[in-house]
Amino acid sequence: MTSRWLVLLGCGWIACTPEGPPADDLAKASHDIQFESVDRLGPHRFLASIKHRVVRGGGDIDRTDEAIEIRWQDWDTFEFRRVVDARVQSAVVAVNGRPWTLRSRDRWEPREDAEPYRLDLRQSWNAWEQALEPFGDRVVLEEAGQELFEGRPVRRYRVSLAPEKTPVETTKAGKRRGKAHVPRHNDSLDSLSGLVWIDEGTAVRLQAEVSGELTQRGRSRTIDLQLTRSGIGLDQGITPPKGARRRATPSSLPDAAPSTDSERADGDTTPSRTP
């Protein structure tokens, strides 16, 4: 992150610029935030769903559904769960710096130190990067408007796929000339579309619904990402788990992210979709 982004994030986008930050600046800054930026939102709940579909030879489809839930109060009190194909892969509850982890048969075991689980959060919270990593620097954000999300000013962006760059090679005479790109194993990025809402005050993504298609080693692959942060600024009511009576799976993830404030004001309860 450049010094310019640090200055803007440090003093707060809205405080420095009454009309909000320039759209391009906010979009660029959203790629550089760390979990410390997410913490600046205060207490909130994060839900993310990442669905992978791969079509193999013969038309068979391999499916992987991953869900991530974080309830965040502060660095000492939080809850983190990760579920893959309806199976809990990890679950942690920390209250006032004391952590518990979910073991087999719905047993919660106390641990001595919450720091390893804070490190897990720092590595696992960014579902956007995890899901869209194959698309790399070809992810394009185009501003589509300003609105409110749980009372917070946000910018809405359309997500799309940038054209593939043509590699350039240099001749012996030093002249540059275009070179046809021949992908290995017929790999290609085919499409990317969706919407993302970015908080003007922190550059954190508050809501997103994005779908992408690519081809890898001759197999068609689709990726669907949905994420939302809700209950911003509200106490998350995190308490120590109660053995087997503690729920072992996260709350059901919605099929689509909730409507923004402007959509609810218009009386339209249909989730936002890409035009």
C-alpha cells in the first residue's frame, strides 16, 4: 500500500473527503487491506460461501461447497467456523482471551492461548482473495453508484474480467513486437461478473456476489462467491460453548446476499444482480 493509501485510511475516508474517496482510490485500497482494517468496523458478523464446480470428462461434475462464519467482537472475543461439504473443518470460540476448539463428537476443549487462532483468522478471513485468486490482476471494478449499507456510506462496483494482455517479445534488433499467447493445457479465464459493495470508511468489502468461469487442463470450472458483513457495531453475544449442546455448524448461509439500504427503501426485496 502506498503512503497515500495509508494517510487516507489513517484519518478516515469520509473525514478527509466529505464526498467520499475517489472511486478508483477506494477500489485499489480494497485490495490492500488487512484484518486490522476489518477490525476497524467494530463488532460484526461475517458470512461467506464459496462454491466450486468442475466438469470432468463424460460430463461428471465435482462439487465443493465451503462456508466461513466469523462473529467478531474484538481481538479477545470472537468465533470462527469453517465448513466444507457440510463437515466442520475447524471451529473456535474465544471469550476474554480464553479459547475453546471443537473436537470430535461435539466436544469443546479449552486451550491456553488465543494467539494461534488469531493468526488463523488473519490467514482465513479474506474469502474474496481465496475465491478469485485464479483471476489475479484481471479482476476489474467499475463504480456503479453510492448508497448506504446498514447506515454506512458505501460504493457499489460492477465486477468484470479485463481482456487478456498480449505478451510482448523483443527482437534481436531491440524492437518490441506482439506475440501470440498459447495457453498451457488449454487454460483460460472465460468470464467474471457480479457486484461488490465497499465501505467508504475502511475500504472493507461489506457485500459481494460474484461468479466466474475458467478452463483448466481442459476442464470447465465455475466459482461462485457470496459474502456479507452484518450487525456492524452491535454486540455479537459471544459466550463460552456448552459442550455438545453448542451448535457444531454455522448458521445457514443465504442463497444471495441481503439487499442494501437503498434497495429496501425502494421496497424491492430482490437481491442485487449484475445488469
